[in-house]
Amino acid sequence: MRLRQIALVGQDLAAAEADIRAVLGLDYAYADPGVGKFGLANAVFPVGETFLEVVSPKQEGTTAGRLLEKRGGDGGYMVILQVKDIEKARAGVAAAKARVVEQADLHGGAVAMSHVHPKDIGGAILSLDYMDPWERWEWGGPGWRDHVRTDVSTALVGAELQGDDPFAMAARWGAVIGREVEPMGEYWRIGLDEGGELRFVRADDGRGEGLGRFDVAVRDPLAVHAAAKARGRLAPDGDVILAGTRVRLVQA
């Protein structure tokens, strides 16, 4: 089970895409026509073998649009974990009595996914996805490997979810995905394969429950920080902000 994709929600898709390109050094984004059925447009960027997505509502009444209103602007939206055994993952969701709001088996079962209702897990929509072969990623579009740039950013390596009771949220995620929760002092952690992690912290920014931060492994954190500053994408405390979401820069 590995962290494969993080999705953010932004009111202005073009602006979010431009910021991501400039700050994280990515030069390709796939517009997935499949998100149209949810009333969304999107841009999906390969970051090494992982992916960063921004979705934007294009009609009234979307889940993404309601999230923009609830959290007072752009922010985190979805965490996508890739699993080796989709049936085992689905059985775990059912055993934890979490609702599945979207499920699909595509291309003869070579691609499969299940979206867990955010109210049944907390913080964000969780998607559990299966791909055959393991290296495949349907949501990156055809030929995504030809567009990978790792001279600035090499991978997404973490997601941080916040809430009023972070331990309860962590325990719920652990039950749904079948992973142990580790106490880490002021936060709780679930380790994932291939060096990824989920962290659970107390919400203290006035925006309530949500996906508040994600981690990117970068070659030169100071250079990325400078690029964010040049675009006005730094919080007063110095954190990089992309699509309303804080970015933790990790030395690659």
C-alpha cells in the first residue's frame, strides 16, 4: 500500500496549475475527461512515480464546490493509496463499516478503485486503487512517463490530515486501511510502503477538518522556497502554499 496521488481543490484551475509548474518544476499536466461526470475539470502532474492533481468545480452542487465553501477556499481534497489486492482492501472498508461512494472496475479489472465517504473516515476522500501492472497509473494519462521531470521535485511522500480529534481520525483511517497507528508526540502517524506516511494533527488554523498539508521530496528546498516567494505563495510563517494547501519540503 503506497501513497500514489494527492488531489487538491482550487477555484481557479489555471492559476493553481501555473503555481505548481513554477514552484515544483513540473511541466506536464493531464486533463482527465473522466472527472467531467463529477462536474469537475482537473490537471494531473507526474512527480516522479507519484502524482499531484488539482480539481476545480465547473457546475453547481459538486462535492468539491461544497468543500471550497466549507473550508473557506482552496485546499486538500483526496488521498489516493495504491493497493496490491483490491478485494482485500474493499473487504477492509466493508469490515470497518465505511460507505463507498464511487467504485469502478475498468479494462477487465486491470484498473479498479473505491472511494470512501469522507464522513466515514474524516479529513478527505480516500481512494483505494489497484493497477496492473503495479507501475501503471491510469489517471496520469497516456504517455505520462515521457513527461516526468525530477530536476526539482522527485516524489510526493506524505499527507497530513487535521481535525478536532486527530487520534480518533487516525484510528479510523487505520481501521479502514488495515494499518497500525503510531503515536509521535503531538501527532499520530500511519506508515505506508515505499517511504510514504499519513500524519494526523490537531486543526489549529481556523479552517477545520481537512487535508491541510502534503510532503514533496525536492532536490533543493531553498530554491523551491524562493520560487514560491517570488509568486507570492508563502504564508506569513514561511510555509509554501499551493492551491490553499501547505507544502512540507523534504530533502530528496
